[in-house]
Amino acid sequence: MIVDGAEVPARAWLELTKWRYERMGFVATLMDEGGETRGGGGAPSSGGVTSDPTARKAMGRMEQDARLSWEYQRLERDIGTALRVVEGARSALGDPTADTIDAYYLTDRRVTWEDVAELMGCTVRTCYVRRDVFCDWLEDVGIDGAIEGRFV
């Protein structure tokens, strides 16, 4: 399946989606708490002119804010796509499969397959089967077909 111009297996796409959820939470925390800026120091620059550490720190902060904002927006877009794919899976494959994928991959919490099996009221093996069915389906229909809820 092609994602952002590259061939990506469905299972790798799911793992990337899980990472994106975790990363989004981290980026949101940095944005809320102010993070750390690069630069700072008040050592003289070349040419003997004294730098302004306050201005430099402010510029570093603005650059970091812009980077974090851009990253957050991109993560939000990619996660939105993943949510639409899972809703398509709900139509094509049913609630148990979509809910299993949602519970494991679309969360910023570190859950295990055992946690998901308990939540779903099934065995871990059943969760793996649902994941594998989802991956086969996604490989067959692609992202756009999955969003449409297409069934092979």
C-alpha cells in the first residue's frame, strides 16, 4: 500500500499510527508546558559584538513553537486519516475488528494485547486474528478504499 509516496505494509502503517498517537501526546505536552529552547548563552559573537541572550532565547522559542505546531498539525492529519480507515473497517469488517484495532493502535496509552483481549472479551489469539484480517483487508483495498469502507 502506498502511504506518503512510499510502499508501506499495513502492519507497519498500524505501528506508525500507534507511534503517532504517542508522539502527539508528547508534542502537546511540550506545547502546553513551553518545552525547552535551543540556543541562549550570552557569549560574544564573532566580530566582537555582544549577543542579546533574551532576544536569542525568544527567537529560539518562536522557532520551536512553529516546529511543534507544524508537527502537531501533521500528526493530527495522519491520525484523522487512521480514524477514518478504522471507521471504514467498521463498515467492511464489523465492529469487533474495528474496535480491536482502535483499542490497541489508536491510543496514546501503552496497552498490551492482553489489555485489549480483556476489554474485548476475547482471547489474545482472537485479537491477533482480527489484526491480521484488518491488515490483509487494508493491503487489498488501500487507504482510500478503506476510508470508503470498500470490501474487496
